[in-house]
Amino acid sequence: MGRGSRAAAPLGALPLLLLLLPLLPPSPSRALTPRISLPLGSEKRPFLKFEAENIFNYTALLLSKDGRTVYVGAREALLALNSSVSFLPGGEYQELLWPADAERKQQCSFKGKDPERDCQNYIKILLPLNSSHLIACGTEAFSPACTYIDVENFTLAQDKQGNILLEDGKGRCPFDPNFKSTALVVDGELYTATASSFLGNDPTISRSQSLRPIKSESSLNWLRDPAFMASAHIPESLGSSEGDDDKIYFFFSETGQELEFFENTVVSRIARICKGDEGGGRVLQQRWTSFLKAQLVCLRPDDGFPFNVLQDVFTLTPRPEDWPDTLFYGVFTPQWNGGTMEGSAVCVFTMKDVQSTFSGFFKEVNRETQQWYTVTHPVPSPRPGACITNSARERKINSSLQLPDRVLNFLKDHFLMDGQVRSRMLLQPQAHYQRVTVHRVPTLNRTYDVLFLGTGDGWVHKAVSMGTTMHIIEELQVFPAGQPVRHLLLDADRGLLYAASHSSVVKVPVANCSLYQSCGDCLLARDPYCAWNGSRCASITLYQPEVASRPWIQDIEGGNATNLCGPSKARASVPKGEKPCEQVHFQPHTVNTLACPLLSNLATRLWLHNGAPINTSASCRVLATGDLLLVGSQQELGLFQCWSLEGGIKQLEASYCPKVVDEVTGGAGRSGSVPVIINTSRVSAGNKASWGTDKSYWTEFLVMCALFVFAMVLLILFFLYRHRGGMKVFLKQGECASVHPKTRPVVLPPETRPLNGMSPPNTPLDQGYQALLDSSPGTRIFTESEKRPLSVQDSFVEVSPVCPRPRVRLGSVIRDSVV
């Protein structure tokens, strides 16, 4: 499928990588731009919408086998929509109300939950159980329950007394509607991954609706605060030479327990169990004996930036017998920066890499240090976590109930694989993707995988995978801003995409080939659903080579419209590549704009005036939006044309023939179509535009004042920084002056007793006990004994923390040092 992603850094280097994440530059090479952007309500891409009164939170979608009915699970309601009628205005549909009973709502409110938001019944599971019934599970005001729906008449199953048949949904449906969960039905058995407690702290993977119910062991910490996103059934028993069993895979994010250097680091996981697992005989009774999990790694190849939070996974299996070619498309967001700076990423994993990881080494934890290590010593046989194969049957082990205790005891502590499942990053947009579904589309030459990606603000992106590169064909807004795309469902046979949000369900065709009017547009779109049939851009489903009069043209990877279409076919379907000149009339001395809308975001505009490129002048200017600003001063302004340039194709988008007419006589005496009169604003004499007398410059004045204040602050800070040394000295001198004012010392009387309590000696020669004082403010000559104290114990040197100038204490007098 293309080159693999760059090898990840070792775990020891990950702390340094986490510190450098905010400093890493963005990767513009993979931040692709959609070629076409169609806002909500655009006539170029029509679609149908269904919404019912007082029905909200459309959380589950299910398509019937024949594709005629779309089953919808919402808040306290189940709907059956006819794919043809229900989406039309006033279309009929079937509705089943399933509200939470009053007693459960009262208990929910008593436990501290919001009665309007939490204490409702949110449908979380809606799956086909068999050919006649569906199974539906809801939160039931934090008391989950399950019921059955008769498909033939769309009614809830009832018991013999006529009451709705309800079953306990604990372990199958979450208590909290905000918790993530996943479920699927395989051979009439329900496999679920959810939180099985009121507080949501007991995650479990279980199998119910079966004669052999089984679940994961909570006490072994196999799961750490997981958020389950998706699940898949892979029929690995088909064509297996080893007699292998089918596998059930679960995809989720959880706290990385093996990453001890960083707390609360989220990692994405893939876990697998065997469909034929029946639990252990003495060890792990009614618990999984084949549960193993591994880490999914989605890194940006340029700098190794990790996208470690899983949002959604779509499993693409061409045919059941081609399960080795299965691809897992995952949507990831980064844990750091909240996913706002780096957007999201789309990574693809191969079945070969998944199998290789689960066949590799195990990890084990040291009970004392809680550190994880790679198991390099031999493991018990049969291999722990493996399904029952022919080699196990040769040893008389025909079921997991017959597995040896040493194998099961090893599995209890060795459920984490040492290897990581590497991926190939396909796309890293700035949009925040939340949902993904994939369709493998056959084209004229080969097949391509088309991805439909739902964003958190109500948009759907359509992108095509071409090996190592991606191309975003278009983005279509299907819901108002603020409503995320919560669910995507693809009807590949009819070419329809269903999307659900909080308030509605929409039905969107996968392509609208009639949007592309020329051969150049059709090929530059690089849409696998469309091809040029010689006269128009048509759907690839209409291609019949035996009856086609002309060869169809399509180039998904190159989009080489210049060589394939030719100069005449590449342009729009207008004679000689020109559009009729649109007559527009200007009023004298006005500023006017000529629009040039482009279909493609990847194209550039080229304005021509009488066949020559337009340069910036006083009379016309090209705005940043691509429109042409024109001053109506002359009588005949000439011919203005706007051309689009993309992929070597030059196409005419707009052509104008403006003319200046008088305001009174401009439209008089003319028959037929009335030309467009544009009057944007008046201009004064001398062709100098004044943007109208009512134009206010208050906003510009405030902006200039703010910029001036900001510049002055920067100038002051720069001045202080340049003279920071002098400022420090100045401030310190001020501090010293405040602490020690320069005043004359106060004359103190001589001490009568020294500090040691003894009377002074009578000998006049011992002047060391005399008090040091100034007898007069004038000049005085000190003797050597006065300058040098005889007793070191009576002298002290004090240094203030505020002023570094030392102070000397001689006896009871404290003076500043002259040193």
C-alpha cells in the first residue's frame, strides 16, 4: 500500500519529546485543503434532511439488508425511515416511543443526576439479532435495559401478559449516556464493550445472548479507564491451514499502564478474543482465555508527533475470504494541547501488522517496582492467548476448557504485547475529525478507497487514498455550526451517505458529477465516482464499455487534464472558451466591485483588462477576496475577464462589459433585458475615492491608539532593559539612603559600666574600656587605641541585606564602616 511510517523513538526518549511538543513546527505537507467547499444550503450539492418534532440525540443508525429502511435510535424513541419517502418534506415514517419509566427517573434524580439531561433513555445499541428481530439497548435513566423489535411490523416484543419485554442491560449498555461503548452481533451472540457499573469504573468486554456467557476479569486490571470506540469481526477461520478460529477485535483508548515515566498518558489499543472461547476449566472460569491487547501507534512521519487518542475506526474487508487484506482506518487526535493546535490524523493499519504483533513477545510487570519488561524466556505451550488450532487438537485440547492451568495463569499477568502496531499516516488536517467510513470504489483502471470523515462542527470531508498520498475532493456542511457529526452510515449499493447529529439525520449522495461542467474540472476533481464520457462528467456506475461511443477519461492520481482533455476539451463548454459578456452599468464617480467566484479552492485568479493583465492603479485593484475593485470614471471601461488557473488548465469564470451611465438616463429607452447597475459608493471629483460621507473611522482610530500605546510600552521596556545596570545602582542607593540617612551622629553620654558588668579600671592607660563618642561636631584626632578596640568580643560587624554597606558595633555604639 505504500511506504511505512517512520520508526518511533524509544520509550526513554518520549519524556524529552513531550517537552518539545509545543516547540515543534506544524507539518504543512499533510495539512491538505479541500478542493471544493460547499456551505450549508448550497444548491451545488443538494441533500435531504429528516427531523421529527421533539426527537433529539440521534445516536444509532442501522441499514436494513435491502437498503430500503434506515433504523434510527434516538432519545426515548426508535424510528424506521423509508430511504425514499421519509426524507421528503412531510414524508411518512414509523415511530416507537420507549421512555424511561417514572420510578427509574425518580431514582436517577435521587442519586444526584440531572432529571432533564441524564435521567432519560438514550438508545446506545441497535443491531440485527436475527432475520426477524432487532435488539436495542438504552440507558433507561442510569438503569440500562434491552428489548427486542419485531422487524415485520416494527413493534416492541411483548411477554405473555402483553407487557414490553425488557431485560437487564447491565454489562451490555453503559449507565451514563456520555460513556463510549461498542457492540456487534456474530452468529446471534452479542459482543459488547462498555462500563458495567453506575460510576463507570468497572469496564468489561462480554458476550451475552449466548449459551456460553463470558466476560473479562475486572480484578486483573486488563482494562484501565477505557473509552471504547469500535469493534469488528474478522473470519480468520476461512482458508486457514492451521484451523484457526474467527477473531473479535475491539478498539479503544485507555491509560497507559506500562508508561511509568508520565502519569495519565493515553494510549490507543487493539484487543482481540477468539469467537470460540468458552473460558477456563479451573482457572479463569467464565472469563476470557484469549484476551490480548496491543498498542496502536499513529505518528506524524516528519517529526514523530504522536496522535494517541483514538476517535473512531472503520474496518474495510473487501470480501470475507479476502480477510488477510483487511485494513483498519482510524481517526486520532493528540492528547496534548487538547487537539486544537494539531487537528486530527487519519492512520491505516494492516491485518498483517496486527497478526505479527499478537504473535510477538509478551510484557510482564514487576510487582515490587511496577515496571514492565519484555518476556524473553520460553512461554508455556500451547501459546497463551491463542485460539484452539490443529496443533492444540493434536494434544487432545479441543476447547478452552481443557487448557492447562499453567497457560491460563501465565495469561492472567501477560495480557499486554510488547510490540506495537505501526501505521501509515494518510492525512493530517486542521479539522477535528470524529467519525470515519470508507468505500472501496472501482474505477476505469483500478480500485480506490474513498474516505468520508465527519467533523466536530457539522462538516463531511470526502477524500481519496492514493497509496502514500491523499486528496480531499470536497467538504460539505451538513449540519449547523456547533453540531458534530455523531454517526456515519454508508449505503454503497445506492451511493448514499447517512449522517446523524443531535437534531436531524441527512441523506447525501456520495457524488454530484454534474457539478463539473468541463473536462478539465472533471479530471481536476480526481473523484473516483466521476469520469468524462466525451460530452459531460458522468457517474462511473453508468460506464458500459461495450456500448460507449467514446472512451471515458479519468485520472485519479495525476489529474492530468492538460494532456488527457486537450486544449479544446479542458475549457468550459462555451464556444471558443469564452462566456458571454455581462453588461453592467455604473453610476458616475462610484467605487464598484466585480465578483469572480471560483469553484476550486486550489485555483488562482487572473484578471484581464482588454486581454492584458491588470496592474495596481488608481482606477482598479484586485482585492484579497479575488474581486476586482473598479472606479467608474470613464464612459467606456472596456472588457474585464476573470480566469481560473489550476493544474495547467485556464478556464474563463466571469466576463464583464461595464459602462458608466447617468443615474437618470441609464436605464431609459432600453428594451429587452435590463443591465445590472452597480452603485457601491460615491467618489469625489478628481477620481479620488472617498468611501462615503457616512463612513466612520472610529474603529481605525481605536486600533491606531492601541498600536501606539503598545509601541510606547515596548519602547519603555526596551529602554529599561538597556539601562538595567544603572537602574539597579540607582535603586540600591535609594534603599541605602532610606535606611541610613546622612545625618550627624547623636552624641551619647559615656557608659558608666561596660558590657561585661565590671567597673572600669582607674588606670588611665587602659582606654579600651572608654566609651567611643564624639565630643564635638568638629574635627578630632583619634589615638591608636581609640581607633582599635582592645577587646574583639565587644566589636561586631553587621551587614544589612538591603544595603551592602557594613556597620561596625564598638561597645554600644553602631556606626557605618568607613572602609
